[in-house]
Amino acid sequence: MSDIFFEELSLPNPTINLAICTTSPYQQLAEIIEKTGQYIVDDKPDVVCVWGDTNSSLGAAIAANKTHTMLCHIEAGCRSGDFRMAEEYNRILIDNLSDLLFPVAQCDSLNLTNEKIHGRITFLGDPLFDAFLYNRNRVLSNWIKTMSDFADFSILLTLHRAENVDSPVIIKRILKAINSIRSGKVLFPIHPRTRKMIEEFGLADLVDNEVVTTTEPLGYFEMLKILDQCDAVITDSGGLQKEAFFAQKTCITLRKSTEHLDTIRLKVNILIDPESESLDNLSEICSNAKKIGDTFKYISEMPYGDGHSSIQIVNAILDEISNNKTIIK
Amino acid sequence: MSDIFFEELSLPNPTINLAICTTSPYQQLAEIIEKTGQYIVDDKPDVVCVWGDTNSSLGAAIAANKTHTMLCHIEAGCRSGDFRMAEEYNRILIDNLSDLLFPVAQCDSLNLTNEKIHGRITFLGDPLFDAFLYNRNRVLSNWIKTMSDFADFSILLTLHRAENVDSPVIIKRILKAINSIRSGKVLFPIHPRTRKMIEEFGLADLVDNEVVTTTEPLGYFEMLKILDQCDAVITDSGGLQKEAFFAQKTCITLRKSTEHLDTIRLKVNILIDPESESLDNLSEICSNAKKIGDTFKYISEMPYGDGHSSIQIVNAILDEISNNKTIIK
């Protein structure tokens, strides 16, 4: 699924692919540490940069630490407080191993200070916001809205988290609540695993009907278009909560907790625990989505930086490397 | 070197030996995660207990986390603040992965609270203090002091840390300072690596002379005897700092920092950075060792518990397992 991002965003192909093929998380992590460690020993990079909270990031972070290589963590300080998520442990471990930490939101920076993390913390904003602004301008200037396939849809829905889609009870509750929406049609780019579960649980009548239309997963450019077009986003994804914020659209997050606390604090992201009765309010919140979205007009701060974070982060890392090299060890 | 401890303390042999044979720290860690993870998957233990801050403890902790097994850390919360030590990272990572944390000293408990570590923290004292009391009584009651080989020595010295023994400048500074001691003879049970370095650097004349006598590394029982006999301990070891405290002897720690802050706070452990000029005071501090040791008479608190920690920790873990089993998941 990552190929389309490399293509659309004109990213260069990776120099190496570690070809990790194990499946258990503990085996996967061991293999990532082993192979990344070997790469570091052979190639002797000045710095290892990792992003986010995956096992790949944790494995590379541990390999950097055990080979005494400078470690830099972008998207540091994210915390959901939910320790049932493997990612929550990964985040905390990577942050504690890092020499340079770049939180991408103001509240994440505060988390790191509160936990007395020892590395150097620098808040310079979110490179994803840079990417959003740059690509939105490219995409939308060449796009005639009235010709769009998405014109019919005012709500974007994505679901993929195990706790939502692997339980027949929960996914049925969610899809029923979605079907109660009367304020607009719902576009549902569907994750292959989610589609499989819906079929397995015999819930196909709750999608591809008058309210909900499924499509294959969309590329980044298609997502930018539907984000521009819609009134509200309903999701359990981490990234899409932020992208809805960048696009100034109301977000409804179907999780018990979120690590994007600034969006909650600014009242444009509404957290609904899919196991709770609050799910019954989904339709009403969607009816008010435009009104909630008006809140964006009154937000004077931008918790994700000024849209020039990437270059500032790169410069900060290069400065650190050149400072380090002038110190005689 | 661990065989003598199993023998003297009548410990049962390990059920399994993972036979880790790699040498680079990153490969070692990867192999420990892989093999411990496999063991956990096969054997399905209710809990994984790890002690201290070694790569073995970290690897087992990661394996427990990635296989969703309850993790318990004994000797949690130790912090030196010195991130040049691999152990400092290991400590912090293990603590952040743990469900149950048993700090063994009061200050360690406070460290965990300050860092907002999420697991359950219970201070029940130090099992090493239990072991010290139990074995000291066994050993000393059968020991006639006047017949001891150690009668001549009033100072116990150990050195093994890379930063002290791998640098010819530092180890020479330390041994010269030791040779300036006039208040008593020094017994120096010598780590094989330290002996190798002393020979390599041509410093043999600074040991096995009128002031310093080297011996092979001693077993636990022999250490208890010399601890009972001496006036002061000079060391760069973590464990021996605590054992000196248990034996109520003045300790001089040759490091930039220590994780046993309670011993420093109570003024019976004196920290000397071997690279600093404070090393010149070593002889004078040794002359005052007995006087400094008098401080123990006025210490009313015991920061390492009441000597019955082991059984309390075992009971706390068993309680947690049985509580966990009654919860329907």
C-alpha cells in the first residue's frame, strides 16, 4: 500500500530494503535490530532519524543506541495514555533513547518535558502540515470540483484499528450509527482487512447502500480532494485526525483516546468511545459538523507550526552533526 | 564468574540457558529478544520478572511486552543521570515497559514517580539486604576473626568499569592515589580485565607492594568477611556501594555519578570523580573512615527496607497474578 505514496509524492526509492519477513512482533523487532545494527556498523551514518511509533522505528532506535550513534526522533512526545496499544510503548521507548527530539505539536512537547526525557527537545512544527499545504495547492489548483467523483459525499469515513474492526459487536455498532446519519452521504475508502471482517461478520448490508459507499483505499492526492470537499471526517486513524485539522474540517474520532490532544483541546475533534452510549450522538454531531467547523475561524494559534517545519528540522539536525564533529572525543 | 554465587548461596541451577553467544550489544539484544520471546510463547509464563539493568534484563522485558506478558522489574527506578552508561538507557526502558515495579530504595521510588512511569510502583525494600543479613549471620558465626587471612587489611578496593580501567591516565591516577594511603593496608580483589590492563599499561609496581595487595576475585562469603573486617570500601561497582552500606562501612565511590543516591544523601558514601582533583583527598578521607562510619549510629531510617523484602515482593507478584486471572478478558 506504500507504493502510491512514493509515486504521488515523487519520493526517491529507498536505498536499501531490509526485507524483514518475520511475523510475530518480538521476532520482527529482533530482526530489525539485528539488520539495522549491521547496516549502521557497516555504513557508519552520523545520525539515525526515525519517525513515529512503529516497530521499525523502535528497532532502528535501539540499534542506534547500542552502536552509539546519534538518534533523532521526529513526531516525538505523542501520548494517548492507552497502554493496550503497542504503539504507546514504542513511542515512550524511542523518546527515551533519543538525543534529538522533534515533537510535531505543542502538547507533545509538553509531554516530553513532563516525563523529564533527557534528550534535546525542539518544537519546530509538523512536516506533515508542510506536505499538506504544498500538495493541496498543487492538487486543488488543477482540479475542477464540479467534475469530481466525490461531489456527492459530505462525510469521509475510515476504519482500520483492530479494536474496532475485529469485534463483530463493535463494528456492527459503528456501522449502524453511521447508517443513522441523515445529513449527508458517507464515502468509506475501505481497508482490505476491514472489508474482509465486514464480509465475515455478514454486515455487508450496512455498507454500499443509500448512506454509505465504499471505495478501494485512496491515494494521498485523492484524500486531499475529498478532505477539501467534505464537511466532516469520521475515523480511527492517527494521521487522518491531523489531516482533517489541516484541512479545517470537523473530525469525529472513534477511539477511547487519542494522541492528538491539541485538536481535542481546540474543540474541532470529538472523541467517541465506540463501546459507549455516546456513539448514539454520531448523527447529531454530523448534522452540526459545518457549525463546529466554524470554530476554525476563531483559532488564532497553529499547534503544528508554520508550514516550514521540514527544512527547519533538517537544518537543526545538520547543525547538531557539525557541532558534534568539532568536539574531540 | 557466576558459578561461585550459585554454589555458595545454594541456588538451584537454571532450568534453561539461552546460550547467547553473540558479542556486539545490538546482536546480543536481538538474540535475547528472539530466544526469550520464543520461550515465552512456548512456555506461557504468567509473569516475566527481570532484575537490574543488563542487556539480558532489557531483552527479556521487550520480549514480555511484545508477547503481552505481565512484566515485573525488581531494582526499578535506579538513575545515575549519566547517559554515557548503556545501563542508564536499559534501566529507563525496562521501567517504562513494566507492569509491576519494585524499587529497592526510597529514592528510586521517587525517581519513578517524577518520570510519571505508568506501571504500579511498590517500595518493599531490597532483597540484597535480606541476603546480606541472612548470609552474614551464617558466615560470621562460623568465622574466627583472628584466624582470618584478611586481618591485615582495613581497606577493600574494587575496580572494573571501562571508564576507570581502560584509560592508562585514569587508572594510573587512581592507583597513585591509593598508594598515597597511610591509614591502613588495601586488599584489591582484582577483575581479570583490570589485571590485564594494569599489566598492559606497565603499572604493576602500583599493586602488590607495601600498600596494595591483589587477590583473585572473591566469592560472596569472602566479601562478607572482608566487609565485616574493614574500615572503608573504595569501589566503582554499583552493588558493593550498597553492600558497604548494609555492613555499615564508609564507602568511597570512584565515579562521576552513582545511582545509589540514598547512600550519598545519608553522608556515608563519598563520590569522587577520578578525573577531578578531589582524588587528591582520598588518603585523608581514608584516615577519617572510622569517624565517617560513626554516622551510621545516627541514621534512624533504613532506605533498603526491613530485611524481609524478598517474601513481600514474591507475595505481591502472586497476588497480582491471581487478581489478573479472576478478570475475564
